[in-house]
Amino acid sequence: MEENRARRVVDLLRDRGIPAQIAHAGVYQFGVRVDLGDGREAVWDADGTAGLEANVMRDGVLVGFVPVIEGSDDFDEQQTIDAIARTDYNKPIARQLATVPAPAAPLPRQGGVFRRFLDGFRYS
């Protein structure tokens, strides 16, 4: 995922109350990390492939995954956000819920006032 797209997706997920962060997977490799609240985290689309998928990790160990979502290589940002929000992580092979859960209270944006400074002024 491209860095600015990952940042926009994270911001919109946080606006829905989903605790997301940018995942730095490598040099110029970015994704979306979602804290699942029970010690697990889902790392979405950090491997550079076209389709949208995720690994579910606990303490650096793979404990589940989200298989590639069919048709996701053509998703826009809103469809990506909806797919992440609709995922049910309760089984080792996660599945998509039929409907998007109601949004929770919005979370503050990462970095706050110092966001552009911390990111090296790479965007406006």
C-alpha cells in the first residue's frame, strides 16, 4: 500500500473508532495495523501485493489470517475501510461480516499537533 493511502485509511478508520496505525513493514512498504484489544493485531496489506489481506499476530507469532478478499485489487479507499471494519477476527481464518458494525466514538489522529513534524513534512 502506498504511504499516503495508508495514512488516509488509518485516519478514516480512527474516525470510525477503530484503533488503527500505519504499519511500516519495510523500506517503502506500508500497511494498516489494527489493534484487536486482546493482545492480537491485524496487519493489513503490508506485503506489497495487489489484493487486500491481513495477518493476525500475537507477540510476533501468526495466530490467524484474513484471506485475500475477492475483487479487492480494485478497491477504492472507502471499500478498503469497509472491508477492514467488517472483518470478524474470532476464528483463525477470519471472515467478512454481512454488514458494517456501527461506528464507535472517534479516536484522535496519530501524532496530533506534531504529526507533520514526526513524518518529516512529506505531505500537506
